Amino acid sequence: MGELGEPVISVLVADDHSLIREGIRRVLEAEADLKLVAEAEDGREAVSLFRIHRPDVVLLDIRMPGLSGLEALEQIRAEARGVKAILLSNRGESSMVQSAVTLGADGYLLKTSQTGELPAAIRAVMRGGNYFSPVIAREIVEQVRHPSPEGPFVALSMRERQVLRGIAEGKSAKEIATELGISTKTTESHRTSLMRKLGI
């Protein structure tokens, strides 16, 4: 249990750069409710260590030798649908973000993020929400507000755009439902519909 009695969230990190892993370790050690249970240098080791430790959350570098973070996520998701996953990257191209979400990532964090974003992201996904680095979230929200005539967002209804905006802001289905004055079930239905339209 953490200092306030909340359950401790177990975390696995996979990154081929030892400095990144060291930085993440230090950030997590400063949080009473977060515990780093395993570190991997590549995707294959991440999958192997996941099978041993079964952490609540996996942090995966999107680009790793041998087996990428996306490939590791695909294997982990095939074995454990309930695990929360956050992809780490130096870049936030929309194609990478879409690939991550398509494969079941709950969050996408840029390595240039502020230190406090990592614990916030982990807690957000554990609450059932999503977390995207602010710069990525702003881009998603902007695309939703002003969709390109050729872009995929133009096919979304107004309600679906509102739900997608909430997802980009890291809100859970329950929080989005409360904000929009609809049921959680209806929110999930809109989420399913928008994901289908976006090819996710």
C-alpha cells in the first residue's frame, strides 16, 4: 500500500537506453503508490519479464532493437488484455500515435515530457482513462475541432468528436459521460463507433 493506503501500482519499463531507464526508475521511486518491478533493454526481454512479473502497467519505448515497443505490446496484449500500456517516444507523428492506439496503447508519452507527467500518465490509465503528452493531445483536439476535408475526423459525428476530445484529454469513460450528460454505456458506444470510423 502507498502512504495513503492506496494500492501500489506495479510497473515494467522497457527501453534500450540505460539513462532513460535510470531516469524513470528515479521518478517512480519518489512516488509512494508506484513500484518499478522490472526493467528490460529490448522488446523480447520486455515480453519475457512481463510473463514473470505481470505488472499493472508496461512502459515501452516505441523503437527498440530486435522487437519494437509496438511488437512487444501486440504480444503482451495477446496474453493479457487488461494490462495498461504506455508507449514512450522521442517523436509524436500522428501515424505512430495511431499505430500505438490501434494495437491497444492506453497512453503515448514523449520523452521530452516534464517529470511529473509520467506518474500522472500511469495513474490516468489505471483509472481507466488515456494519456497523451499535451502537445499530442492538443494536435488531436485541433484535428477534431477543425478536421481536414480529406482527413478521417470529418466522418465523425459531433458527439463522437466530443468523446474523442475527452479521450485525448485523458478522461475515463465515466468522466466523459458525466461531462456530456450521457450514460457510460452510450459513451462506450460512441467510442466504439469512432474507433471503427478511424480504422482503429
